[in-house]
Amino acid sequence: MDLKEVVSCIFQVTIQQNAERMKEFFIESAVINWHNTNESFTREEYIRANCEYPGYWKGDIERLEQINDVVILVGSVKSLDEGTAVHVTSFYEFENGKVIKLDEYWGEDGEAPGWRRDMKIGRPIINT
């Protein structure tokens, strides 16, 4: 399996909150950073944070890029029961087919702020 396929699998088992499957993809000493909230996790903490996160989720991969041993994922994640919607950009760093480091950036979906709407600039993104 190539690294982009591995990341696609990781994304799906994470959305499904499948702790045992998640563990298979990371070395034991992996470091996972959530930069928006200034948190660094061990593999076990990261799995626990995802698997014990409340609610049920649906996720879509919007883009996958690979540069050597780094795979970049851009995805959207939506709550099936609360209406929460977010986007994530993840940088997976691999060694021998396993994740050794993961840097993630999370952002809530929503409208542009009022001050920008007042300027009457920008427009909705049209996905092609």
C-alpha cells in the first residue's frame, strides 16, 4: 500500500473511532501536534482524544499530496448529531511505513467575519 493509501485508511478509521486499527499505523513513540490548541500527544493520547470525542462523525478527504515521506491531507469532518463542521490539514511523516510525526491544523467552518462581509470582498468557493 502506498503512503497516500495509508493516510486514507488512517483518516477513515479515525472517523470511525476505531482505536485498535488506529494504533496499527503509528510507531509507539509517535508525536502528534494540534497546533491550533497548542497540544502535543503521544500515540495513546491521540487515539484516546479521537475515540472518546463525543458524537458520531462523517469525513471526506478533499486533497492528498505526497512529498517524499510526508503525506499532506486536507479533509472535512462533520458531526452527524450536532451540526459541527470543521476542516483539517494534516502533515503525516513516515518512517518504514509507519507514522512517526503528525502535525494537524483544525478550523471550524462558518461564514466570513462581518467586517469582511461589510467590505463586500470575496465570494463563495466553487468546488470543481
